[in-house]
Amino acid sequence: MPASSKRILFAASECYPLIKTGGLADVVGALPLALAEGGADVRVLLPGFPAVLKGAKAKKKLADIDDLFGSPARLYSAKSDTGLKLFIVDAPELFGVEGNPYQDASGKDRKDNHIRFAAFSWAAAELASGSYTKWQADVVHAHDWQAGLVPAYLRLKGKGGPKTVFTIHNLAFQGVFAKSFLNALRIPRALYTKDGIEYWDKISFLKAGIVYSDAVTTVSPSYAGEIQTEELGMGLGGLLKAQNFKLHGILNGIDTDIWNPQTDPALHTVYGSGKMAGKKANKKALQKRFGLDVDASAPLFCVISRLTEQKGLDLVAAAIPHIVGNGGQLMVLGSGDNGLESAFEVAAKTYQGKVAAVIGYDELLAHLVQAAADAIFIPSRFEPCGLTQLCAMRYGTLPVVSSVGGLADTVIDANEAALQMGTGTGLQFSPVSFEAFCLVIDRFFKLFKNKQQFSKIQRNAMKLDVSWAGPSKTYGTLYENLISED
Ligand code: ADP
């Protein structure tokens, strides 16, 4: 089948620039564009959250859906500012709430999440099969637990439908609900088995995605291996090992047009590897704006992250005296666990001029911080891929990362041998402990002092291809192999 005739439907609950809580949105916003450049006809189906309906352009109603799990709904086609072709399921009773797509204002999961995302998955399966429009999919690419039921609903429709790929962006979020919802979710009892969607006497949307899809992918080769173990398999290690014949680890890329220090409108001064003075100007601007001492010689570390246990940021909070004591500065942009938020806020008050913290989510500021900092801390306990280290390298900001998952796959440690060979793009440490973290900080201070070595590592990082060009070809081949299977 020629590449141009491949019709791919992405089903996902997030998509940059319309709705984003994390890396899932970046992937769903960028991979379809790279696939389309390769000739595929890719559409992205999104729930009609208020932000999605507001941000989408050229909306056109395609169909009325009288009863989507008890709610009236409409299907729209639309476009994003970035050129994505979209479908939107507009069901105000299900998706019409403002704010976080999964949680209420107090941070609790919304009570009807099982129905909301089952309905979304149902609509995806119907759309892909041609029930709503003439357009049908050759492959449905479903993302994370919110779209986990798509492969199950398609399987229930019988053979001959579209092929299915299911991507696990983070195994920690599984979409597990009480078995009493089986009927409401239109799942026949026959599927409620250990080999099916049953998970410790409950229903797991993520498990449904794994079991009923034709191929499962995760976002880095190392994470694909790690999730097959008891330690990092989060209760699904055995299943993933048994299913590893269809499991692929494909590294994420980033949108190198959006993350481009030579054109980025969010920066104080644009720059490139040939004119790094601009990076220094961003550092100065950030230091001024957030009350840090304006000092080019002080290594400026940053954090841009969800503040959670996964991300290991308790280590950063604990290491602040060590960082500041050695002349470093820290800029934190993040939100999440209350304990971590207040730890960084307190540190900013205690170490004025040395530590600044912005608690919240700010896309533009994330770009400026990437441009301004000398290094980014990502000491994750596990990391499916991680995108901030890719953005950082493109901006000449050295990632200081734990040796796990996608961090281990994307950052080349600038150890002695690497320095001698002139390779290396950042620093890795292991294990994820306070002692090992302080040691890697010391390694960074040493590297930062050696201007020649430091700028060589910066240049290596900026030269690295972190785009979707390579990974999108791998996905394209996977789709083609599935389509040509029977
Ligand atoms: P995860 O998806 O686990 O949160 P990733 O590194 O894969 O982590 O992706 C995180 C994405 O969210 C990146 O694009 C990063 O820049 C962005 N991000 C995280 N926290 C913030 C924040 N507080 N403000 C702005 N952007 C953020």
C-alpha cells in the first residue's frame, strides 16, 4: 500500500496547542505533522473540552450523535493553528467542564471519568469504522488509558476493521474502575477475565489497550524493557512480558519548529550554536525578572516539571543548600504535590537571590527558562521518555538526569572518556539517591568551570537530532506492517 493512502486516526485526550497537562500533548501535537509530511492522512480525535472547542479553527459539523452513552453529542472536523487536521466529539454533558481534563478544582479525579473516556473511546471506534463520516481509518493509534478502550470496542465489532496501535506514555496512570461499571461501559462479561480487561477485581482501561491492540508502543527502548519487570511494571510487568512480541520502544521527538532557539518568540534574545551570546542575555533577563543575582559566572540550574514523586524533585529540594553553597542558582517552574510546592517556595524566601520558584504552569516561561539556564535537573525515579531533556539540549542547556528510561536513551554522559573523545551531551547519575545526586552536581560544577569543555558539550547537545523525522518513519513502518498483515 503506498504511504500516501494510509489513513491514521489518533485518539487522545490531550494535544498541543489546544489542551495540555504534560508530554502526551506534545507528542499528539507533533507526531501527526511529521507523519503527514511523509504522506499519511492523519487526523486527531479529541474530546470537546472547552479549551479545545475554543482553540480549534474552521469547525464544521459532520454528524449528530443522538446518544453517546446517554449524552447528546456532535462530531466536528476542525484544524489547529499548527495545521493539525482534527475531529472533535462535542458532548457538553461529558466534556463541557473548564479546567484540568481529568480532575476537579480540588485535585480529585472527576467522578464520571469512566463514562467520559469510555464514551470518547466508543466515538473513536465508530468514527474509525466509518459510522459517522465517509472517512475511515486504516490504523487507529490510541494513546494512554483515556483511549484504552478503543482497541477493545473495535475488537468487539469483529474482524476486518482498522488495525490498532496503543501507546503507553506513562504506565503509572492506568484508568482503573469498579467492575460494577461493566454494563454502563458496554463491556460484555466475556471480556472481564485475567487475559482480558480484569485487573485485581477491577476494570483497567490501560490493560484493555494493551491486550486488544495489534501493537503496543512505549516512548523509549529502555522503558519498553523496564515495564516488563516486576519493579517498574506497576502490576502489569507479567502481562507486558507475555505480550512483548508486539511491544515496541520508539523514542519521542520534539517539534523543532516550536522549540527553536533561533526563532522562539518567547525568548528575550534568540540565539544559535554559532552565537551563544544570546543565551547569556536570556540568563541575565531571567535573573533580573525573578530576583536572582545577576551573575553570569553562577551556574543556573532549572526545573520545569510536574512536581511529583516520579520526577525525583525531593532530591533537588534537599540539595538546595549544596547547590547554593557551591555558588549555584536554581529556578523552579512547576506545580503538583503540595509538599514540594511549599518546599521550593520556602527555599526561594530563604535563599533570596539564589533560588526562585514559580508555582504554576506557564508554557512561555518554560521556553525562556530553557533558554536561560545552564543545566536542567531531571532526577526521575522512572521516566518513560521525558521531553524536557530534549528541549534543553536543543537550547544548549545540559540535562543532568538519572539513568532511567528515556533519559538514559537520549542523554550521553560526559564522563572522562566521552570528554576525551569530544562526545557527551549532559550528565547522568545512578542510583536515584541524595548522595549520587550531590556527586553529579559536583561533576557539573567542575565541567562548568572548564569553559572549553563546557561549550563543546553544549554544541554537541545542540547538534543532536531531537526531531520527529526519525521516530515518525519508525511509526510509519509499524503502521504499514500492520496494514499488510492479513
Ligand atoms: P510528563 O509528561 O511526565 O509531565 P515530559 O517531560 O514528557 O513529562 O513532558 C512535560 C512537558 O510539559 C514538557 O513540554 C514541559 O516543558 C512541560 N511542562 C511541565 N511542567 C511545566 C510547567 N510548570 N509550565 C510549563 N510547561 C511545563
